[in-house]
Amino acid sequence: MTPVHARRARRLAQVFNALIGRRALGAAVAATLAAALPAAAQTAPPKRVVATFTVLADMAQNVAGTAALVESLTKPGAEIHDYEPTPLDVVRAQAADLVLWNGMGLERWFERFFSRVNNVRSAVLTEGVAPIGIGEGPYRNQPNPHAWMSPSIALVYVENIRKALAALDPPNAAVYAANAAAYAAQIRAVDARLKERLAALPADRRVLATCEGAFSYLTRDYAMREAYLWPINAEDEGTPRQVRALIDTVRRSRVPVVFCESTVNDRPIRQVAREAGVRYGGALYVDSLTGPDGPAPTYLKLLETNADIILRGFFGNQATR
Ligand SMILES: [Zn+2]
């Protein structure tokens, strides 16, 4: 009997388990595979972690490394504020050892969803983050949930993920700590690069004008101001009043460019660009990663890609690198 055979059997069972999302059947397959292969020394299979959206899943996978399997409930490109979980999502969460979510009101569907899941741990990744309030609209004064858009706050997320994984899986605590430290170093490096690159924006026009008010944390970090059509993805997106107000702001602040987000309709912001006579700079990535072939397949790439898009919007192609 070789440990390699045993590992392969467990790995196949995990993959099967992940595909069908049902622990009981996965266990049956594991037993069958184990019977077909020589008996193995018992070691625990990797823990299974489910995150509510792709950004959190990517962060968690970086901390987990190969010691735990991480998947996202929502797909790349999905709308995440008002996502409607499917029965299969409940099954996937129920089969997980740990569910990670953002909190601060981001996932308006989460608490109802999670009430249908029994005896699974969860961790809220904004624990300990000092929130910026939402400035207007029906969610006024509630926390703006897009805290991961600040790389320095992302370090808090990473630490919360590390703590949750270590509590779940103490034998691998040192692995998670090492992975978290390495990933935190990468985040700090990207943060430093973004500070340097975005310093090039003109002092009197450092306004990031977008569709959703999702950049409060990012603009605070990089000494910019924020303008948007609607404060947070909800019912009212791109009303005539919101369009008029942003056109006024864009004219007043003499911003040369406006942006949108990849997960929402860009028609109203294009109208702003047309009527204010400024460029439409394209979609930034906030609430969702892209697939592996897109421009924002990981959280770190999301940050770098957004900086590229912002700089290109302000200066044209010569300013990006
Ligand atoms: Zn959002």
C-alpha cells in the first residue's frame, strides 16, 4: 500500500464530492475507492470552504493553499447584493465545513439563506473593519460593505480568514499562517504600486466617478474623491435624477472620464459621459472577479486592472504600464 494511492483516492472523492455537492454520496464514493485501493493510514481530508462571492473565495484559497478546498457560491460576473440562492447552494453550504461571507449588509440574501443551513461554521470577514457609512439613499448611514476594495483592509480579511481556518483545522494552523503571511506581503506590494501609480492623477481632478458608490474605501486610500450614480446596488439604478446629479458633479469637478462596474448596466453612465462631454472609461471590477481568461481573475489582478483602467481613462494609453 502506498500513501500515493490513498491520497489519490481521497482526492478523487473530494473532486466528486465537490462536483455533486453532497457529502453522503461523496463519502460512499470515498469508501468504494478506498476499498479498490490498498488500505491507507488515516489522515483527515482537506476541509471544504464556501465563500459567498468570488473575491472572498480567491482570498480564502490563497490562505488555504492546498490544505483546504474553496469554492464560491456566486459565479464570476454575478450580481452579489441581491443574488437569489438556489436549493443547490443550500446543499453546497450544508456540505461545507466553513462558510465565509462579507457582512456589512453586502449579501442581503445571506441571513435568510444561512438559516436553512444547519451546524456549519461561518465567519464574517469584515469583523474588526471600521466602516465608512453609505452617504445617501434607502441604506443611508449603514456601513458601505465594499471594504475589500482597500488593500490595507484586505489584510484584515486575510487575518479573519486565517483565524477561521486555524480554528476549523488546528493541525494545519501553521500552514494557514505561512500562506496568510505570504499573501499579505503580495497585497502590500500591490498597495504600494497602486499608491505610486495613482499619485500621477492630477491633484485638482482626483475624482473617481462611477455607477455604484463602491469605491469609498479605495478612494480614501489613494487620496481621491468619489462620485457615483447610485450609492449601492439596489432598486434605483440610474434614475434620471441620479444621471442629472452626476452630470453636474462631473462638470463642476472637470473630471475627464467616468467609469462603471462590470456587474451592472452601463447605459446610464454612458448617458452621463455623452451629456457631460467626457470619456467613458469602461467597467471597473468590484463585486465579482472575471473567469480565468478575463482581466480580473484574482483579487490582486482586480486591483491592478482597475488601476490600469483608471489611468488609461485619465491619460489615454501612454500613462499605463
Ligand atoms: Zn457592490
